[in-house]
Amino acid sequence: MKTFGAVVRMLTLGVLMGLAGSIAAQQAYPNKPIRFIVPYPPGGGADPVARLYAQALTERWGQPVIVENRAGANTILAHELVAKAPPDGYAVLMTTNTLPITANLYRLPYDPIKDFDPVATIAKSPYLLVLHPSVPANDLKELIALAKSKPGKLDYGSSATGGTPHLGTELLCIMTGIKMQHIPYKGTGPMTADLLGGQIQVAFNNAISSAVPLIKAGRLKAIAYTGDKRLPELPQVPTVAEAGLPEFELITWYAIVAPAGTPKAIIDKMSSETATLLARSGTIEALAREGTVPFVSTPDQTAALIKADLAKYARIIKTANIKIEK
């Protein structure tokens, strides 16, 4: 039988070995290419943000951070892939609000909380509230008044049923007591085409770089912006808070998560590097060109954001009675 002292020495040795292993993992990581899984197709709003981040991390670490676009099943395929990957830091995922949204709409092959270790947020993308020029409303208050005078007569578009713009518009309707008819599309492109053609009248659009020229040309009318401050390219467009609805929030956020069980040293190193990259002026300017702004958070703050949005979107989906056709 081992003596008490021997047991203590073994336990102490185990703790020291664990600490040594953690430090070694942090120092050695990364020593091979990292797969950066993106649950959207090339060319989408998330893709350029992911590629910008991957390139910056590649240059800083001297190891390739390779973007893999794994679109499909409303991002579920990519999330499942990373949830089941080895927790060694060499397969990570760029996720968005879709993670908490799909958890409220589908039966998933993974748990949005238990199967991922949050690393950091990268950026957030506010939305422009845009109208077809024929709509007789020039600000948010006028749109609300118009919608109340014609319940269900205004059609609003979204890039997908259950997507952030869909739920954001339903939140606007809930908060203001208006009713508009939802017209879902397969992407922002076809939605914008129908908005330009007048088939729909209202939309939230975060494809800022393509929307701004249309607004400046008078082909679309922007009445509010969901960012914290006005968009420099459209200084005449007020924020939603300035327009009279300070409690309304609508953004798409981009975050990095790793498989559950990834060593804390690796999580902390990637989180710290992300914060450093996002503080660079070149990164800020590059994100701005994509209509996004840096959004820095720690692993704990990122986890809290995901949990908060799980509850937020559950309330919206229940109140608006949103269902996905199986």
C-alpha cells in the first residue's frame, strides 16, 4: 500500500506534468497548417472576413491558416464537422449568429454550448434599413406609421427564413407593434434585385459595399443604420437609436470556436493573437471595406454572447411563431 506521502508526491507530479504539457502546447502551437472552416460559400458576406483573418494569422504565425468553405444545411454541416474534430487547435470554425439561431429551429447533431470552446469574436456587421424609393416614408418613424396604417401590406425581404435579417425584422415588428409580410430569398443578391424592382418594399441589408452605391444613386432609400455610430459613407443616415428606437439591436457577429476540450493554452493564445490583430489599423481599414467593424471579446465573453443570443432568438422565434418547413 502506498504511503500518504507517496500519494501526495504522485499527485504533485501529475499536476506539474499537466502544467508542463499545457505550457508546451502553447509554445509549440501551431507547428502545422490550421484548417479554418467557414460554413458559407465563397463570395458570401462571411467569406472575406474569414480570409482577411486567416491571412493575417498566417503572416503572424508563419503557419498556413487555410480557409475551407463547407456550406450546406444552413451551416449545420460545418458546425458538425468541427464539433467532431480532434480538440487540438488545428480545426477551428468561424461561426455567426446562425449558431444560436439554428439551435432554436432545428434538432442538431451537436450541442451549441457543450460541443464548442469559444475562442474570440472577430467582427460585427451592422445593417442598413433600406426601402424601395416608391415607399412614402423618409425615416423610421414614418415607416412605422405607414406600416400601422396598412397592416400586412408592406412586404419585407430577407436572405433566408430563420436568418438574422428575418429575425431582426420580426423583432422590429414586435417592438413597434407593426405587421409586415415576410418574403424569403436564397441570399442577399436575389433579395436586393427584387427590392430594386419594387417586388418588395423593405429590407435590412448588411452588404454595405454593394448597397451604398445603390443608395447614392437613388435606387434605394436608406432610413436607418444599426451600428453604434453613423456609417461614414452615408453620414446623413441616422442610427436606429438616433431614429427613435435605442433599444433595438441588429448585427451579425463573427466568432471563432474550437472543438470542446481544446487545451486552454491554445484557446488563450489564439484569443490573445486575435485581439492583437484586431487592434491594427490595417485590419480595421480592411474590415471597414467589407462593411464590418472589429469586435474584440475574450473566450468567456464570447461564450456569454452565444448564451445570451440563444435566449434572445428563442423569444423572437416563439413570439413571431417562426417555423422551418422540414
